[in-house]
Amino acid sequence: MSTDPRDSTRETKLSLPKTWHAESADTMGSMGMFLAGLVLVSRNRYLAWPVALLALSSFMNQHPIRTKEGGSTPWTALMTATFALLVSHAAMFTFTDPMTGAIKFSA
């Protein structure tokens, strides 16, 4: 019997201890992306802030193994939530005519 640790006959299958939990898909990121899309469609300003906090939480609690397995990256959820926040509040910064509701291009 060889004592060389590189010997191919000594290879064993990797098995994790039973007390370890398996990594699951990143549901926080997926839920954040879905809700950010909902904010973009509905332009709900009040829902945009919790979505931004959810995306920030997903970004802070990211696991690299989830990204390797094909989950969405926290950066995309954070950028989509930021974009949804900007789009939902953009209507507050347009200058409209109070009588017609049309956009004013000059004063």
C-alpha cells in the first residue's frame, strides 16, 4: 500500500456532515427582482422603498456559492431596485400644466 496522498486509489467521494445544511437558491434576490419589476410596472412609490431595503439586505447577505449555482447576483437585484426607486419617483420631478396635465417645456 502506498503512502503517497496523491494516489488515485485513495480518493473518496466528498460527503458533508449531517449537521450541515445544504445551500439553497437565493429566494431573497429573486423576490426582490420580482417586486422591483412590480414597482416598475405599477409605479408604486410606497412599495419602492421596502423593495430597495430588501435588495440591500440581499446584497449584504450574499453567498458566493449561490451565484456559482446559477442564482441571480445581488448586484442585479440592487440595481433593479434602485432603478425602480428612481422611476417611481420621477413623476414628482416633471413640470406639468395644472390645467391640462401636459408637460410644460417653457415657463
